[in-house]
Amino acid sequence: MPLEIQTIYNAAYSNCIYKDKLDSYQTSTELQDNNICLGFTNSHINNQNNAQKICKAAILFFKDLNDQEHKYADTTYEDTKYKDKTYRDNGCKYLFYWLYTDVLNGKVSIENTLILYQKLYSIYNENHEHLNAFDKYINEMNEDTSGKFVRLTNLYNELEIFFEENKSKNEKEYCTSYSFNSYLKYVDECRSGYDNDFCNELKNFRKKYNFFIQKVIKCQGKKDLLPPVEKSDIIGIILTPFTLILLTSLILPLLYKCTSVGPWIRNKIGKKKNIWDNINEETDQLLNNFEIEENNLNNRNYNIAYNLS
């Protein structure tokens, strides 16, 4: 399996690690006698009891991100160890997804979810010596990147469902049950924008999908594989040589007439012409000498023959 490209959206594929923790923290009794979330409310969370649970789950999750070196077994790869920056970074981003999808059911805007997120982070900071431990990761999050992160995470979730449904297949056959629609839509979004991380994460997604198709369930046919993220510029490939030829034909006369290149070329041509002229003269001279010698030899032979007669 090819190594994934590092992007700010890598957490989209690791979401299952964090979801189980956050769900368990909602029912945890660890902060039962702690008033850290006592004053927390949010208009988008339907009752105070739920708000308290969400707040405590987020606080415990931030604490876990700050303290824990985490090891988990990936279903596709060998055991992977996440520590320090990677685990924190991915966890901070997944917390947003969890709030947006699991807590608010995708019914609240990205902007309002970010406000809720910042409020929970402020509560954590106020009760943990204002460490601001996650500023670097959280500052990367805005409406644009958070929206893309949600879409990519949903895409990976769809892929996980597809994997589970098809992992028992081991015969070579066509696999047509996966819809390319979401992927193709995001590829169009990538090509029309300037977010390299978003494009690279789509490449990561494509590698994982195609690897599973080719190596695990061994589907046949290119139609089962996701198309590349990059746009094939066939016209550009065809036109490039002709463009170079055209530019060369336009630039060389200008260089010859308007720059020092012209005299230099003429000088080189002149030198070569003189060399060839000298060679031709020497050749002509040699031929003339040869003809003279040959004539003299013929004359001597004639005279000898005449005298003998």
C-alpha cells in the first residue's frame, strides 16, 4: 500500500479511532462531581443535560489528546503508533466533525459549529492553566477547511461501508456497487480551486480505494478503479512541440538581426567557410599537380617509345 501524502485533512481517514472515545466520554463518570461545565449552554443543543454531557466529553477528549500516546490496530495496515503532533492534530479536527455530525446532526452551519467548538476549547483552557496546547491545530480550521474536512470524512465513511460489504469477496469479478459520484464531484471541486491539501487527500482516498479493489477483493477491469485526480491535458501535450517550433522560428531571426548573436554566428560561418575554401584550394592544387605529373609521365613514355622505333 503506497504511503499517504501528508495533508491537513489526514484525520478524515482516522475518524473511527476518535469516535469511540467521544461516545464513551458522554457516559463517563470521571467529571461527575466536577462543575467545569456547569454554566455551559448552547442554543443548538436541545436540553441542558445533553449540553453538560457534550461539554464533559469534549473536555475529557482534549485531556486525552494532551496526555496520551495512543496505539491502535488499523484494519488495513499493521499496528500504527500515533503520538504527539499527529494524534493531537487529527483528534482536534475530528472533534469538530463529531460536533457537526453526531451532536448537531449536520443541521447547524459550519460557522456556528466552529463557535461551539471554540467555546468548548475555551472552557478546557480556563480549567487547565491556560495552556493553549491546541492553538496550532485549531487555528488551521476555518469555514472552508472545516467544510472540506466534513465532506472528506463522509467520503471515507462511505468507503469503510463499501469495504465491509465487499471484504469477503476474493474471486476475480466486476465490482460495480460503489458509486463514484461523491468522489467525482470533489475532484471537480479540486480542479476548480487552489487547495493542494484537498486535492492530495483525494489522491490518498483514490489510492486506498484502488488498492482494496486490486489487492483485496481483486476486481477486474479499469472501470472498477477511481480515475485520477489530475486532469489529463492531452491538447497541451499535442500543442507543446508545435508551440516550441513556432517560438524558435520567430525568436531565431530576431536574435540574428538584433543582438550580438548575429555577428557571432556570421563570424562562425565565415570561419567555417574559409576553412572549406582553403580545403578546396588545397584539393584543386593537389589535383593540378597530379595532372601535371601524369602528363609529364605520359610524355616521357611517348618519347621512349619513339626513340626505340
